[in-house]
Amino acid sequence: MSRAPDGANLGSLHTVTGNIVGLKPSQKQALERVYRRRVSPHEVASAELATYLCALSREIERQVGILVGRRGEIEHVFVGDASRINLPEIGRIRAGRGRFRGLRLVHTHLRNEPLTRDDLVDLALLRLDLVAAIGLLSDGRPADLHAAHLLPPAEGQATEPWRILPTQPFHRSTLDPDALIRALEEEFDRVAPSAVVTDTRDRALLVVVDLKRKRPKGMPGGESSDGTGRVAELRELCRTAGVRVMGVVEQQRPEPDPKYLVGRGKLEQVLIRAMQLDANALIFDPDLTPVQAHAIADFTDLKVIDRTMLILDIFAQRAKSRDGKLQVELAQLRYRLPRLHEKNTMMSRLTGGIGGRGPGETKLEENRRRARERIHRLEKEIDRFGEQRAGRRAERVRRGLPVVAIVGYTNAGKSTLLNTLTGSEVLAENKLFATLDPTTRRLRFPREREIILADTVGFIRDLPQDLARAFRATLEELDQADLLVHVVDASDPAREQQMAAVDKILGELGLAETPRLLVWNKVDLLGPDEQAQLPRGDRQHPAVLISAQARDSTAPLLDAIEAALWREGRLVDGAGRTPPAEARLG
């Protein structure tokens, strides 16, 4: 069984849908007459109705199905082929765990076969009261009744959320759908009571796909594809964004599925798992293409979000300055523009919460035009802010103050280090992307020397190009830096991969040749043996061990910065004087 294509015309109340091409007018009329019948709430289908459906099904050699409401009215009649049936588009329920659709599916099986996987998936995803198949005898009379219903979620449940009932001869069946559904709803209510929920955060199921692509011989593997690290980072992004993680689904593939990323079968499993966990959002890593985003959004009413959209949402929450907010909005619009789609939960169905902050949404017919116009206006306004920043940097250059930029992976401790060195109170939290807007402070050395110390936004693997382009404010500070202080969280198991990601981004920004000082932070979280194993670098690229929260531990870092800027002659001419800014910056 599968769902009919979106937009299927259900027509009037007595319209028969599905595979009706080639049917005789008399056969269509016979199908339409099914709407006149009623079914007792205490029976799957009356003996008379079952006999009628089976005879019709044998005559046309196609499956025939009905959706029956709890009051016994037949709401839809539809036709499949010999082996499967197409359900009409009835929408997908978004209520709590204890709610059912209020419809039961009854359809014929020409070969008296058991319920199919499609039957059970639709039972779960559409939250039907019941799904039942009536098998046919060779003469067209009803044979066996095959039925299944949903199960209440169990603690840590990872099994399939349905129960297949024992097969019974149809005419001897004692199944009472009304009593069964009442008992099930009571049990669902006990497991997931409908009390007022105080936790209003989005509830997300994470879908992490490890793409094990084959690389040409001799080509480096690049950043680690370690699934544990990817999951941990995505969890941390969710924590920062204020999203409650309900569970994780992981998959390894050689290549992404072009339509659903994980493949249709796996996506069905993901949606069933989301239903079990009462999740209302799916968060994917890696990013979805526009085609994948559209297809998955059309497949479910859950919010569909990918890693970049999650990062953008964090940026929307964190940006404080006017400049930063404009750049967040610009990055969001650039990312969303190719993903605009009439039936896309990445866009139009988000009414708030994760993924919904920022510029907001408009109707599809106006959205693309408005988005392009807004992008053009934002680019002009951001350019004006850029001119103001350039003026401030030119003043610093004129005064001959060297610039030291603190760079590193997000949450490595950059802002904490800035606060410790300069006595500032810049926001520093144990969250990803706590710093978005660039912050500069003066730092005076003992011999009446001053530098400008700049805090920057943290890097992250697979940094989206739109983000890199949009946050020019931070990147411009890096362009003018005389020295980069690369802060690494020494206690993070993924530190090597994080360092590789930072190196890659700096290279893409044309900063690979800028002098760099490696700083191992959070060494207080390591034992003596672990500290001893940290690479110390060499004279050209030294490494310093610190704990950014402990001011006493930063003395070696200050010595290393002073040595890199002055003692090696970078900023001092032959007479021991600071050269003009033009000569210093080359």
C-alpha cells in the first residue's frame, strides 16, 4: 500500500479514487454504491459489505479499499492494482501520542496474503485506528481477516510500534474495533498522559548519515567521518539551540540517496521512530539538497531541518548587534531561497521555534521575489557597515597597533581567554557559537607596548559558504591580523579533527601564511600523562598550554605573543623602532 500523489483529487463525497483507469462504467457505479453502506463500530466490516467488496475485487482483479469512520460512515473508497493499494491523501496527524486518526482501513487481498509492510507503515505514520485486509477465495468470497493495531510506546522502545493480530476466518472473527480502540486509547493516555506540558522546546530526532565515499588513491581522507563525533557535535548544537533531543538514528551509506538522503525505506523507519519518541522535528546531518528537503517535507508533517539551518537558528538567537542580525538574515535568505516550496516544512510550515527565527516566511508566489529583493537591500546595508569597520581598522593601522586574532573551533574557550587577558566581561558560555559579533580589546604589555586583541566567531566543520560570506565582519578582522592565536580544546576527543577543520577554513580564507600560535586550552581537565602527550610545536610554530579560566596559566602565552610580534623582528626595524604601518603590513 502507498499514499496517492500529493494533490490527488478526492472530488465529491462519492468519488472513487486510485487506479480506476480501464474500469467499466458499471464497475465504477458499483464502487460508488459502497458509500451508501454503513458499518457497525463493533465490526471491522459487515458480512454483506465484505462479500460485496470481495466480489468487486475479484471481478476487476484489483484491490479495493475503504476508510471507515468511528460512526460507521465510509469516508473514502479507492482502488489499487493486484498487489497494492493507493491510499488517498488524507493528511498526517500531528497530535499527541494518545490520539488516533479516527479511521480504520479495510481493503481486499486477492491472494489472501498477510498484511504488507506498506500496510503497517501507513498504520503507524497515519495513526489509523486499525488496518485490516480481507483475503479472497478463488470464487470471490471472503477468506481470512488479517488485522493490526498500534502499540503504546514502551520505555526505550526500539521495536516496531504495531501488533499483528492472529489471522482468523473472516466469518468467524470476533474482533471488536470499538472496544479495541477504546482500550488502546486508555493505555496510550496512561503511558503519555495529556497533561499540560511545561517543556515547550522542540523535540527532535537526529538523523546522522556517514557517507563513506571512495576517495582516489593517494587523496587524503580529510576530516574524520567518525559517527560518534558527528552525533556528539549535533547534540551540542541542539543544546545550544534549545532543542530537546529525543533520539538518534544513524546510517552509513556509500552515497546519499538523491531524493531522500537515507532512502525511502529508511525514511519510513525514521518517521516511525519519531512517532514512538513523540518527536516533532527531524534534524539531518549532512545538509539536505533542495530536492531532498522538498521530498522529505512532502513525506511528513514533521519539521525538517538540516545542520546548516540549525546553525543559522543559533546565529539568529545569538546575534546582538545590528550588523550581526543583518548578516544572519542574509545568510538565512541565501540558504532558504533555493528551498522555497509550496509544501515544504523547511519553510512554510514553521510557525516558530527552531528554524523559524530570523526573517520569517511569506507565501510561495511572493516569497522568491521578496527574498531576492531583501537580499539585495541587505547586501547594500551590510556594505555600509563594512565601510565603517574599514575606517576603524585604518585608524588602528595608522596608530601602528598590531592585531592579534583569537581563532579556533567553536566552544574552544576563545571568549574566556579574551576576558582573562583583558579583564573584560564578554559573554562566555559553555555553548557553541556563544560569540558571533566580533569583539576587540586593547592589551598592554609591560614595556609600554599595546596590541588589539580580537575575539572571533568559532569555526565548525563543513562551514557553509553562505555563513562564511555573510560574516564578513569577523573575517575582516582576520584579514588584518598580524598573528593568529589558534585555541584548541585539549580535552575534546575530536581535537585533531577540529584543528584540521580550522586549518582548512583558514586556508580557504587565504590566511594559511599568517603567523600562528597554537594554544592548548582546558589542560586542567587532563592528567599529567595526557598533558605530556600534547604536541608542543617548534620554534616557528610553538604551542602553549593554558587554562583560560586561570590567569596565572596565561603568562607563557603572553610571552609567546610578545616574542612572535616583536622579538623576532616582525614589527621592529633595524634601529629598534616600530616601522610605519604601511611597511609593517606590507
